[in-house]
Amino acid sequence: MIVSDVFAGKRYAVLGLARSGQAAVETLLASGAKVMAWDSREEPRQVLEGRAELADPAVADLAGYDGVVVSPGVPLNRHPVAENAARAGVPVIGDIELFSLARATLPAHRVVGITGTNGKSTTTSLVHHLLKSAAIPVRMGGNIGIPILSQDPLPAGGVYVLELSSYQIDLTRTLDCDVAALLNITPDHLDRYDGFDGYVASKARLFAMQGTAHHAVFGVCDAETVAIAAEQEARHVAGTVRRVDGADLREMQRDWPSLQGPHNLQNAAVAVAIADALGLKPQQWQAALPRFRGLPHRMERVAEAGGVLFINDSKATNPASAAPALAAFPPDPDRRIHWIVGGLPKGDDLDECAPYFGNVAAAYTIGDAGPQFAELLAPFMPVRRSEMMAEAIRQAISGARPGDIVMLSPACASFDQFRDYEARGDAFRQIVEALVTSEQAAGGVG
């Protein structure tokens, strides 16, 4: 884990003891800090019995504390911990800020910060892959699910690659990324912000924390991202801000099996620009791109049977994230999409997906959004109201022919039927494997 004497003798409160919270507590304790910690669940509290004070920072006396470290999932706009900390004059921060504070005591390194509404996990993983392929010491962490504090420090010359959600940026004050990137901005998480403008401002803060001589990379797909790029061009040293669209990489993309579709061309373009800013040579990243295998639950190819390809895109938790998956397979009479869609909706429409409805042979609606989505999609394609995942997959297999694609890209959160998008994707994979095996035994698919 990362340990730093910058925390020695200081006092911190930690609210939320999931992965990042537990990592923060362990770093602080190992660094010589005194820690108050709390979680609504008893099990993680028991792990800290006798090592930390167990009390809720939302109601405890915070006078004299150096910071309150909260999970990114804590809604600061309505949680009492924010008001309690403000009364005591104590900053509310996250584990990424702790990492930032520890940087001065770590071996010389560089930090890449990647944000955006969609594509940031793929881009973060891709940058990690490019650096590792070039034999550069690298660690990946943040919103991608790996707490950066839980990992061993890099040797001198290493690079930390961080995926950063807006929530994490909100809890960070001093992170000066050597390279920062913004892929795109579309409406999301608006229950946490004062409208869309508040969400946009959260993303922009990643660059406000940057030194003007450091590098910034921007996509070009939406007006909000372009506007932030223009602001940073005016503030940064000339030549350190890049806008990329991937046009120069389009001919190479055919050789990248896990990076198909226009959205992945944009992701790759940002990753390549980051690699360039870090000093990789073109021959290094060109050789590495075809070997990238992608992420679980993001356009993940989980099976192929009888010429039918099964794709798990469970990480598409909103329509803007599902749209690129549909766009990745343009209309082709020999390759039709059977789209499994639905869950807990984040809005009332599928407008971002609408331009690609013509790519879909049939839709199979599931979850709370199923009836609503069925009505929205019925004028454009055949729809089956499947309700449950297993039934949707079974119906899609029945309707698929060789060359077709059965794709879970829900455009919804998972919480109506599954713990998270990972559990939903795992269920898709397991059901596909079981049904394909059953169909093969019966003489069907495969």
C-alpha cells in the first residue's frame, strides 16, 4: 500500500468502508495518523475494532480533524456529513486527494487523470496497456475499481493512471495531473448537481487543478467538452492542449478487435495522445493497440456459437453509453443486432440511441424500464417484452441466425434486479454459457 509520513500525527475521519474507504483507513493508520471510521454495515466496522475510533463523522465532533474522507457514493448535496464538516471547518475529501497529498513523498513519477461521462474505463485500461507494453512501470486505479492507495508505490519513473468520476473530482483539491484527459460530457448523475451546468463544472475542475505547463487532452464530440478545451487553451502553455477526433487512426482501427466502433476510435485517439505526451514513440503504441483485449462488461465478447456472437456491454448504464455499442455494428443484412435493453432507467427516453435504431433487428426489454422501453421502441423494430434476463437471452437465441449479434447493452442502471453492472454482466455470461450448451445439446445454436 502507499504510506506517507505526510499523514503522521494527523487526525482523519473516514465515512464509508467499501474498497476505497478501507484502503484510505489502512494507509492513514500505517502512516501514523489517528482515524475515526464508520460504515452503516457492521462487518467492515468489526475489521477496524481496536485500531480506529468507531464513530459516525456525520454527527461526531470533528473539531481539530485534518479532513473527512468520504466515499464517492456519499451524496454531498444532501448528506449531513457535509454540513457537520463545514461547521468544524474541516475539508471533505476523498482517497484521490489523500494520494495527491502523499505524492511529494513518493519516488519521482507522473500522474494521468482521465474523466468523461462515457469511455473512461476503456481509455484508462488502454493507457495502462500502452505503457506496460512499452515497459514503463505503471499502476492503474480510481473509479476503475482498484483503490490507488492499496497498491504498492511505483519506482522512480513510473506512471499512475487514474480513472476519475465527477464524484471523485468533487472530493479532490490538489491533484495536479501531468496529463489530464476529458473524453466527453453528456447528462448523468444530475441528482447530485445543480443541473447539467453543475455536472459540467465538476468535470472542468480536473483541469483547474493542473499546472499550466502540463498536458491536457480533449475529445471533440460535444459542445461542453470543446468549450472546456478552449478555456484551457487560453490558460495553458502553447502546445500542451490537444483536441483529438481519431481521424488519423481510422485506417488502423480495423486491426483492433477490441476497439471497434466510433466511440472506441475516440477512446483510442485520447489514449494515443496521452501516450504521446508521456513520450511513447509511434511504433510503441502502434504495436500495442492490436493486442488490447478490453474490459469485462464493456463490449466484452463472451461467446460465439453457430456463428452468433454474444456481447456483454453491461457497463452501458445510460443511453449515451449504450448508443456507441449500437453504432459499432452498422446495418448489414448478414449481421443483425438482437438488443437486450432495460433495467432501472435514468431518464424517460432513449434519444441518444435513436440514430442507431436501424442497426437493430429486434429488441428484448427487461427490468423496470421494460414496458416503457417496449413502447418507445415498437415503432422502430420488433420488440419482445422479456422482463427477465434469461428469457431475453433465450428469445434472442431463437431469433438469431449465423452472423448475428446478441448484445446486452442495457442503457440503464442495474439496481432493480442486480447488485451492480458487474453482477448483471456476470449473470449474462453465465446464462449465455448455459443456454448455448443446452441449445447445442438439442441441436440448435452451434
